Amino acid sequence: METALMVDVHCHLTAREFEGKLDLLIRESIDSGVGVMITSGLGYEDSLKVLEISDYRRIYPSLGVPPHDLAGYERVLELIEKEKARIIGIGEVGLDYWRGSRSSRNVQERVFEEFIELAKSLDLPVIVHSRSAGKYALEILFREKAERVIMHAFDGKASHAMRAAGRGYMFSIPPSIVRSVQKQKLVDKLPLDNLLLESDAPVLAPDRNRVNHPKNVKISAEWISRIKGISFSRVVDKTTSNAVEVFGVRV
Ligand SMILES: [Zn+2]
């Protein structure tokens, strides 16, 4: 049996770094075994661009707003409502206690709750950014009884992640795992059933100083394979079937 194509469940193809280079990026991704990319909006203007570049073959849209820069988030809520039939997820949304000021935390939490409620009412998965706030983001998700959840580039403790995995939450693993003992631990602890591949391109490259590319999800898969002592093709097959299940994309 042939190995499945990989799914990059979280990237930012509207980034300036990729301007005018999307055709090439898609070709390079396919050549590297990546069949589908889910591109996430960062705010209203960016979310409009996300819808514009989505072809529903290789590129699928998710709309959101960065938690440390929430200006105009109401328009993103409205856009999601309006485009609910065209999107496959809500995000990224969440909490950022690293960039956000301490005083903004209450606002971040309140807005995050609004997005979770919308995701629940539309029955869409939510892609969660939780930088330096993993535990707090999970607490809110648990409290809100969110079910379809993807924790992207989770930087919290494996013990917290395990509680979330028990509720069926998914964790997408970026190529920066090569330089992150925390992510390596996370992969070691979490079952394969709860893992997905992400690039977060253009950021979170294996080399901090390089522009990241969706094709690098292969590196995430290689590391999962090595850490778990299972074949590369099993990792790809399972993470792809996980992505198909949670997002309903066709690969
Ligand atoms: Zn991102």
C-alpha cells in the first residue's frame, strides 16, 4: 500500500514571504508528499486573503485573529458567520501570554470564549494558539466544553496535554521539534491518535533563522517516527487520517 499524502494542518500561506510564489510552493509541497494545507487567518484583512487563495483542493481556509492583537476581532466573528459554509475551521484563536500584556489577559480570555462558542454553534473545529498559556487555554476549552480542538504548536507541559488528549483534543507538531525538547517530550507522551502535522510556515522552521515551508511537515513526521519507534509511513497514514477526521478535508 502506498503511503498517504501528508496534511499540513496549520500554516500561513498569505504571509509576505510567499507572495507571488504560491504556485511554486504548492508544487514543491506536492513533490515532498504534502497533499493538503490548511491556511489560518490572522485578523480580518488576512482572513479575506485566506478565502481568496483557498482552492479547496490543496489549500483550505480557517479564519481567526492573533490573541495578542485583537483589534477588529468582531469583524472576524462576523466574517466566520457569513462564510461558515466555505471554511473548515476557526483559528487561529486563543491566548498569548508571551506577547500579550498582563493587563490584556482578561480581554484575551473573553474573546477566546466568544470564538469557542461560535465554533461550537457552527460545529467547526477550533485551531488554538496558546503561547506561554497552554494550561490556561485548556482550562477555558474544558470549561466551555469544546470538543473539536486542535492545539497548535503547544508549548505547555505534557501532563496538561495528556488530560486534553483524554478528551480527544488533537496536537499538531511543527518542524521546530528538532530544536525543542519540550515538543519531543510531548510526542513521546501523546498517543499517535492525537497527533497531527503542521508547519506554521513561514515561522517555526527547523532552523530558527530560515523561512519555514509546508514541505517541512515531513521533518515533524520523521521525528514522530523516530521518537515513537514506528515507521514513517505509519505516522503519515495516521496523522492524515486524523486530519481527515477532524477537518473533513479530502486528501
Ligand atoms: Zn500560526
